[in-house]
Amino acid sequence: MIQLEHHDLWRMMESVFLALLFICLNLTVLLAAQTQLIGSHQPIVALVGDDVLLPCHLEPAVSATYETVVWSKAGLEPKYVHYHQDGRQKQDPSYYLRTRLFLDEPPCGNVSMKTFTVKLSDAGTYKCSLPAMKKDADVELIVGQSDVIGSDQPVKVLVSDDIILPCHLEPPLDVTTLSVEWRRGPALVHVYRNRRNDPVSQDQNFKGRTSLFQDEMTRGNISLKLTDVNE
């Protein structure tokens, strides 16, 4: 049986530890090199007073919980809108209590920033940065101030007919990234969010009978088509 002296055993353990550390560091560097920070290829549109999410995530997904995350905006002094480091948060005074990150929430790698009660002055190009990983991504926010225009006159229809309930934004604004809800009293007649219809949230009485004109939503048209009208 081979017997090792105490100092020999210690040197062996030290060598194993250093080898494992070397492997881990190389894997970390390799993973960081392969990871991309993805923002939004399309401008994000919001109306004054809305809450809006500026999307940004790591791909492939890796945890950003312990990363320094900086959201900045061109023309802002100091440049950062929201600064996260070691669990501590800093915000520009004009964004104080109006921004939030989601580092501790799924999905993994989500470094998006939510901005509450959007102002006209919030419009512009934002940059999401992870300094330690040397990654950044841009997100453009467009803020509009439009009125929602319906019909001045009642819309009349016969039972079992189809009908269009007119509604649009004036001045026109691309609403494809906004949430749109049609209601009848407390009932949700039609729900559109995250660039698609949301039938799960829709009242059972209207399922399969409503639609928006999605090819015209870029021009502010949020009219609703209702088929097989009943009383």
C-alpha cells in the first residue's frame, strides 16, 4: 500500500484544485465569448402614461444575477438610467422609482428593464450593458401622445350579422407593440398583447368571434370585428 506524507497529500490536493480552477475559468471565458446580449430589432412603442418593457436577454441563457447591469440613455447626465451592482440599485433622479430589473426572476438571463408611467422625455435610444462580459445592446423607445377615437354615433346591427366597431389613434401611431383590450362592462371581449391575440384571457361568450385588423395596426387602427352578433 502506498502511503503519502502529509505535505505530499497537500501538494496533490493543491494541484487538483488549481487544475479544476483552470478548467472553470476557461469554461467561463468560453461561455462569455459565445454568449450574446440581445435587445430589440424593432423600436418599442408606448403611449404617455403607459408601463413599458424594454427587452434584453442573454443568449444562450445564463444567469445574470451577480452581473453588473447598466441601462443608459444617450444624452442623459449621468448617463445611467438604472445601475445594478452587488444587489444594490441606483437610478437617475428622473427615473427614480420608475424602473425595475428582473435579474432574480425567470427566464434565466433576463436583463430587461420595465419603465413605469412613461413620459414624452423617456423617448430615445437606450443601451443595456454588462461591463464584465463586455456585452451591450440597444433598444429604441418611441413615445406617442395620441387620442383613442371611437364612433360619435351608435353602431347598429341585426342579430347574427357581422359588425366592425371602429376605433383608431389620432394622430396615427404604430400599436403593434402595445396591449389592446376591448371590453363590454367587466367582460374582456378581445385581448391583444405581446404582438399576438390572447384568447386565454377572453370572455367565453366572445371566443372565436372577434378579430383586429393586424395589418393596419401600424397605422393606429384598433377597430374590432365581431361576427355572429347576438343580444
